[in-house]
Amino acid sequence: MKKTLLAVSLAAICGYTFAAPSQLDEVQAKSRQTRKYTCATGKILHVTYWNTANGQSFALVPVKGKQLLFVNTIAASGVKYQAGSYTWWTKGPRADLYDVMAGDDATPVLSDCITLNR
């Protein structure tokens, strides 16, 4: 039951409205920030980050017209987030989006994304 509630709650966060609660039973948001990025291609992204009371963090990143919920994973440097086959990797004010299914030598889906509002 709790797993179902968490899945439904996270699905609500990924929706196109931001009326979802900032605190869930199992995931208690400590802070929420939205950053605006401009990428090398000229694409503008609005990425929302949630930091939780238990140390996890999430990022809501638009990918190919859909909002995807990314969860943080271990990174050698910066903060790396995963959602399915996609990786959103931030290092200071910079970020890149990768599709890991494209292979190790593939170019990023989006590169040289710089935050505009730090």
C-alpha cells in the first residue's frame, strides 16, 4: 500500500501542474528550487530540484517534451541524476543531458547548459 501511495504521489509531481504536495508520507521535501538553464543549442530548460530530509534529491527535467523525474546517484564530481536511460549531470553552474542507451562515445542530448539564475 505504501509503495503504491509513493508511486502515485511521484506521478503527481511529474504532471504538468505543480499543485502536487511538497511533502509526501515517505518523501519529505526539505527545499525546492527551480533553475533556468540555457544550453549550447540555445534551448532553455526550467529544472526543479527537491532536496529531502533523508538526504536524497530529485530533479524534474524536461526531456523531449515530457517532464521526467530524476533521482540522484553516485557521481565522481558534481551531482548526477538518473531517469530511465537518461542522465542529468550537474557540475556547479553547468549541466549536460545524456542518453546512456546511445553508448559511451555518444554526444550528449544537450550539452553546455549553464544556469542563468544561481
